[in-house]
Amino acid sequence: MVNRSHTYRTRAVILRRRSYSDADRILTVFTPRLGKRVLIAKGARKTTSRKAGHLELFSHANLLVAQARTWDIVTETVTVESFLNLRTNLDGISRAAYICELVDAFTAEDDENEALWELLLLCLRELNALPESAPQHDLLLRWFELHLLFQMGFQPELFACLGCGEDLRPVLNFLHLHAGGVFCPDCGRAQKGAEPITAQTLKILRHLARTQWESLRELRLGQSTALAVESVQQRYLVTVLERRLKSADFIFRLRQSSGTDDGAASNEAESSVDGLDNPPSPANPSYKATP
């Protein structure tokens, strides 16, 4: 019998799970006020378990949890959002897995981060609402990556030169992944390990960093620009994490197998970020996730 004085309720997104013992599951979850937690759902792999359908990967659930010595125990669970639409195609599944793996990789257990919780839910809801193979899939991932980095304190410096501190101008500047940002032409030429970054790529990165997703839904990037932005961010994430995520490799293989390295070219849409050559840095964005 569970002692109710040692239980707590929390909402959670299931980031990861693995089988344990004969019928149990170990769950890595992310919560709004308790941060990341590792829990055990006893008997969840039994066909008769009432918990099983409520503990699917990426699902948003309401949990009743009993405190225990090793792993706290999930005693009751009710689905809040199942995100069924994103589970119907590999595009949605692979990108949801990537978002959850990023959150898992950047967070430590018990570190509360409600803004990250809101960001995670917002992106899962957007993925769930997008049609299969929508061009916004990859744009949403790029936006999520930058805002996750901001929340975790790893955001690259995209607005001022890392060397002299002057505002970066819309010219060919220099990206330095290990330094964590961009140098102006004068400072960058002397930096070992720096590489050129075009004005267009930097402009898109800055626009993604300072803009809420609602204002980006209609943005379409040309293929070359989309791939350049993706390359910068993927390599920066590998630099920070010191490893490449499995889900990122899966998305790449999926894209190669489908033969769609499609950036939805649209010069007209890209013009919507013209005039943003010297935008202000992002400041405490609110992602407005609802319960």
C-alpha cells in the first residue's frame, strides 16, 4: 500500500525509456518544476498494465509518483497529450526523438527549468500540428536548437564580435565554434580555427534567435541557406556536447533515403528577414505553453 504522504503529482514528457527486469520500464522524464527525473513504472510492460498506454515516448502525462530509495515509482498515470499525429510518419517521430534527446543531453536531474518545459511542449505541439514532410519541420528544429542553447546558457554570440565587442556588420564574418560565436573580419582573420560565415547565414541565425515561433511559421528558406544554417548549428551542438546525437544521424539517413534534401526554396520568403542586419540580442523569451 502506497503511503500518500510520500507521493507527489507532476506533469511530465517521456524523453526516454528502457526495459527493466521482467515487466518494468525505466523512464527518463522532463517536468515543469522538478526538472529531469528518472522513474520506474513497475509492471508497465505487461499486456494487462493500465499504465502502458499512458507512458509512450514523447507523450505528455500527468503522473502520481511514490518516493522510493533508488527510483521513484509511477503509481498512476493519465495522458494529457498523446501527440498522435506526429506518430503517423517518420518525419514527425524522428524530429520528436531529436527534440527529446536534446533536452535529455543538456539537462541534469532535478534542475528545474520551467521555460525549457514550455519550449519542449510548444515544439511537440507544433510538430504534431504540421503535415507530413512540411518544410517547417527542419526550421522548427533550428529554432528549437537556438532557444534551447539560450535557456541552458550556451547560446553562441551572433550579434557582437567576440574579439572587439563591436556590432557585427552584414559582411563576410568569421565563425569560431570552440570560441562560441562570431568574429568581425578584422578580428577573425587572425583567429586559428575560425571559418567564414556569410551575411545571409548569420542573418537567418540571428532572426531565429530573436523571434518567437509564431512569427516564423511562414518563413521559407532556400535550400543552400537552410543547409548552411543546419551545418553551423549541428557542428556547434557537437562542439558543446562533445558527441553527435543518434537521432540527428537518423534524420540525416532518413533524408538521404527519401532523396529530399529540400529547403523549400523561396527568395521572396527569405526577404522577410531583410533589414535585420543589426537586430538586438534575444532577451528572456516566453514560450507560453499551456497546461
